[in-house]
Amino acid sequence: MKARVVHIITKLELGGAQQNTLWTVRHLDRRAFEPYLITNDQGLLVQQAK
């Protein structure tokens, strides 16, 4: 059974926390984890998150 991992960030602007969150969601081992990202639709990194 995969572990569900939820990341919550308010706005995807250019910043260290936002970039780290996107990197983590992209690089988690999908065989072991089921990542979710909760955010709003504002910010410069929104397209990268889709």
C-alpha cells in the first residue's frame, strides 16, 4: 500500500519553499508514495505544478 503524502502551499510564487515543494512532489518514488499538492491557482509556478 502506498503512503499518501500531501503538500499544502498557499501560493506558487518564485521562492525556495515553493520550488522545494514542486521538486519533492516530482521526485517522490511513485511506487511507494502517492503525492498530492494543494494550492491555489495563483503564482508564477502554477503551470509547472500541472
